[in-house]
Amino acid sequence: GASELMLAFEAECRMHPEEETVGTIGRIHNEPNAANIIPGKVSFHLEIRGRSRAHIQQVLDAWELHASRICAERGLRLKRRLLLDQAPVAMDDKVIALCKREAERLCYSYTLLGSMAGHDAAHMAALTRTGMLFVPSLGGKSHCPEEESLIEDIEKVGNVLLHTILSLDQQGNEAE
């Protein structure tokens, strides 16, 4: 039953790629957690991120409909508890445009994407214009021991950051 709930969550998240809505089931605990016993209780952490609260809620509402059906069919009880509700934070369009311009000027390829993660930039956005640059990870592995990036990619992102800061500084001096 728990695996069916998790697969329904994954399927629902995949139905919303245009909103960059993503979901993760990152922690799973079975009780009694024995190889030859059907679990009597399964706990899992579900995380969902998206461009806006509305997109997140849309996916969550759709998943809850699936979850209600799955629980009814299997005679299960689902108890949900909210652990964290952090609103998505948009980065500054001007900073994003400058990063893009500098990457193009340096003849670097790039991909615009939403992070939706609780990076420091999300907190700084309340104080100033913010943006983020990401270094590609080999195999897309991130936040794990296997995470690795090529030094060439690190250098490219560093160059884009440097030139973006210089450009922002120049624009600030011109405004004075």
C-alpha cells in the first residue's frame, strides 16, 4: 500500500513539468522492518516543491484523491502531518538576465531552472535582489556522498559569477 501511495505521488508530480513541480520521498520506515513480515505501519517523508503555492497545492490535492482511493481499496489509514511549509521564492529577473547575458558572452551553455530549495538566496531575497548559479553534478547526483562536479564546470560558473558581480557593480556606479 505504501509503495502504491509513493508511486501515485511520483506520477502526479510528473504530470506537472511546466510548473517545475517536483516531489521526493526521502525517508521510509517500516514496522516491524523484518524481511518476511508485511509491515503493519509505514512512515515516509514526502516533499514537494514548485514555482508557487498554487502549483504545489494542485499536485498535493490530486495526490490526496489518489491516496484516498488507494487507502479505501486496501483498507488502510493515512495520517498526514505537516513538518515544514516554506513558500517558493522567486529570484530577481534582473540578476537572472545578467547571469544569462554573462554566460552567453563567455560562450557557455546554460539551462534556466527553478531551484525551489531553501538556499540562503531564498532568505536574502527579503533583503536584496538575488539569483543563484548551479554547478552541474555528474550523473545529476546532489546532496549525497557521490556528488561530484568537473573542475571545468566549477570554473565556468565561477567566471559567470565574477562577471555578473562586475556588471552589477558597474551598473550601480553608473546609477550614482
